[in-house]
Amino acid sequence: MLIDGEFDACEFGLSAYLMARDRGLAISAIPVFPRRLFSQSAIFVHADSGYVRPADLAGKHIAINSFQTSLSVQALGDLKFHYDVPWEDIVWCPTSEQILGFPSDRQPTIDPRCYGKRQQLGQMLESGEIDAFLLPRPPRQVAAGKASVRRLFEDSQAAERQYFDIHGFFPIMHLVAVRDELVRKDPEMARTIMDMFVEADAIDRDYYSDPNWSRLAWGRQCFEEQERAFGHDPWRMGLAANRANLETFARYSVDQGLTLDAQEIDGLFAESVRDT
């Protein structure tokens, strides 16, 4: 979609969407957010290291997917603005090149040692080549328990609940965007697509009424615990309920040199869905 404009509508990483709009790509967003992640449970260190808090990461070498990966943007911003650990004080080791380059001179310090080595990060962490990695999904070796790796936060769930209590949102990773030329032809298209997702969400939530909706033995209890912890559905759609989250992420993007301007949030979305 970014390079070839292949689809009429597409799920976008929030970071990639902001960067594309910053560069003039003729697309508009729909306030549907099919992927969200907290950053706290995505930071991994060697099991025997003494790293137990974000401040311990200052000056270290940390691997990430790429700088424009939405979780990377969220985590770098959280380190700086939530934990007071500036991303500028860390050496970053991306595993892949940027699809969209940096438009400004404000860029992280980059060490290329991890390019193309995403699945080797467990070994690299064990050998001391890197000090930590930050990924939405750990490498297969780590997920299978074959590397001496642990999360930075001993209780990442508690850290994420604390983050939610302070900021009030479950961080957005993805949204849905549609080509502007189609919206001009049919101004209600964006609203129609959103209504489709709202209907699908209602169907999905109904599955949780059955205790055997998944392979998790306590799936229903987990659902109820989540409702209690967040006080409402953390997957809410619509612009009003997600404005603070979007504004925070846009600020992170500018601070990290990925976009030049903190874009006005309403203008990022198709006109027919701005009142949601």
C-alpha cells in the first residue's frame, strides 16, 4: 500500500500512517484500531543481567525491528516521557531498514550489527552482543524458551496497568486507512467501513460469553479481569475515545524525527468519521 498503492483500504501501522501522511500520501484514516500493545512487556534482557528498570538501559545497545515500527515509536516515547530515560541516550540496533526514511536530522544513534538478524537476537543477547531487544513478538528461540532471556519488568502486567491508570489508554498500534479518491467519490465510504468493523466487534465480544471460546482454560476469567482492570473496553473505536492516545503518539513521532509536524488529529481522519 505504501509503495504501490495496491489496496483501496488497508490496515496500517499507526507510525507508517503518520509518516505517509506527512509525506503527502493521499489516504485518510478510519478510527478502527485492530492492534494495540503496551511497551512494557516487549522489552527483553538477559536472564542473568542486573537490568530491572528502564533507567538501567541508558547507554546500552538495544535491538528493535525498525524505527518506524509502531511499537518502537511507542516504546522509545514511553522510555523518554514516562520513565525519563531519553531514547537519545541509547544505541539502537534495528533488524531492518526503514521503508520510509527520516525527514529530519533528528535521528537515533544506529548500530547496524543486527540488520537481517531478527531471529538471532536471542543468541546475540546471550553472547552479550546486545544488551536488550524490544519487539512486538520475541524471536522463535526465545518464545520456545531456548534462550536465557526474561522481560525487563518482573511483573510487566502490573507495569502496564500502572501505565494505563496514569495515561488512560491501551496504546494503539494499527488503524485502517482508505484512499482519498474513493472517499471523494463516495463520502460515506469511510463511515460504512467503520460500521462494518463495529458490527464485527460486537460479534467478537459475544464469543467471550462462552467459557470455551479459546484454548485458554481461564479465557472467560481473563476477559472479566480485563474489564475490571480497565473499567471499560480498552479496544474502543471512534475518534473521541482515542484522541489522547493519538495525540501522544503523534508527539512521539515528531520527537523521534519520523515526522516533521505534529499533525492535527481530526485532519488525519476521513470527514464522515470525525464525529465518532
